[in-house]
Amino acid sequence: MPIRLMLADDHRMLREGLSRSMTEHGFDVVGEARDGVEAVNMAYSLSPDVLLMDVSMPEMDGVEACRQVRSSAPDTKVVMLTMHADQDVLANAIRAGACGYLVKDCSTEDIAGAVRLASSGETALSPQLAASMLDEVRKLDMAPAREERVVTKREEEVLQLIADGCSTSEVAGQMYISQKTVKNHLASIYQKLDARDRTQAVLQAVRMGIVSLE
């Protein structure tokens, strides 16, 4: 029985080209969405095995659409497509439930392979992306929370501002402290959360419920 595949991309030419290519590879293309909202609604009504979805779309971006699809149609696996190999977007997509992430200059064979992997419950990343990034995010999501590593209230404030996208100087300005003090807080946070950098610290803090991502 062929894998039931749905496509979501705001570029009609790309959708049509992908539809032809994926059909030639033996997939049953059951639907094509033009934006994130339509992708969520169609995935809920069609329940495809795999949804191949662009990251950048109107109405609702692919990461948020992925999160909603995984909530409303949990049996549908999501593979994201993007123009750039952005590890921050990759981390957000994986947290949202994506099981594959490809850059658009990959071959149709690569896409077909990723869809098959997703359908079987495995993961797929473009060669341009470090496989270790996926491992890091998953380790952070799966690692048990350790009570002895709880950060101070002041460090929570620093973490939340970092999670909101603030730079070191912006954190210092908003908290009325020096940049050196911010860096000292970050060093302490990294040690307590067993993190190497800001991304790992924020991911760990989100998993532990210390901060939230808007």
C-alpha cells in the first residue's frame, strides 16, 4: 500500500513539481496546501501518513503548523523543507514534532528517502545539517530533570530574556546590570543545566519548565 503523502508550500510551481516527482516515486499524494492554516486543516481531515511542509508560509509558519498538526493528527509524520540550513529553526521544528528536516536544494531522491524514513518512524536530516544537532535536542528533551540543578530567580530572569531573543547587552540593559554580570550569570546557568551554550541552556530550561517560548 503506497504511503499517503500531503504537500504544503505557498509556491504553486514547487508544489506541482513535488507532486509529480513524489507520484513518480510511488507515493499517493492526497492533498496540497497553500499555507500553514490550510495545512493544519487538511492534515486533520485527510490524515496523511506524511506531511512534507515548507518552513516559511503565509497565515501560519511551518513550525507552528507542525505543532498543531502533531496535536490534531498525531499519526501524521511531518518533514520540514527550508531554503536555509538554520539550526535554530531546526531545533524549533524538532521540538514542534518534526521528524525530518531538508533544505530545498536536495534531490527528489533525498526527499523520497526522507518521506519513507518518516513513514517508518525514523528521522531524516539534510547532509548540510549536523546530525549531532538532532541528538543534542533529543537528549535535552529526554534527559530527566535534576532538582539539584534549579537556577536562582535572577538566573531565571536572564534565561527568559535569552529565550525571548535578547542579546547580552540587551539583557544587561533590561536588568540594569553590567554585561560582565550577565556573562557571569550565563556561566553559572551553563554549569547548573549542564549546557555548552545558550541554545542548549534554553532548551533545557524549557524542558524543565523554567522558561517558556512565546
